[in-house]
Amino acid sequence: KEKSHAFDHRLALDVLQRKCRHKGLSFSGPDDFLVPGKLAEAGVYWERDLQDQVPHLPEFREAVEDLRRLLREFLEG
């Protein structure tokens, strides 16, 4: 989010699409990357593992919503 001006969306999307093809995977949107079970698992460790490493750690829910929005923008080009 902070370095979006330097992020090459086209290159990253091309790499993601090629990698998915190579692995036989597909995706239709951001929620394909935000699987509820995996999010629940990550949420357990969010504050415990990151609070001493990240100043002003956002709430897990906020971070997931930001990620969902950024993924949507990324996947839409």
C-alpha cells in the first residue's frame, strides 16, 4: 500500500497468471486468496507474533479488508 507507486501491476499480474497456469490453478477474485480457514489461522497469530515487530499494528480485520481491496484493484488491473 505504501509503495504502490513503485509496484508494476502488469508485470506482477503476468507473473501470477503464468504461475497459476503452470500449477494448474485458477482464480476468479480476491476471495480465492482469502480462504476463511486460513484467515482464521492467521488471525490467531496476528497480534501475538507481530505486535513487537510492527509499530502501530492494525487490527487483523482491518488488514484483511485492506488486503481484499488491494487484491481487487490488482486483479482488475
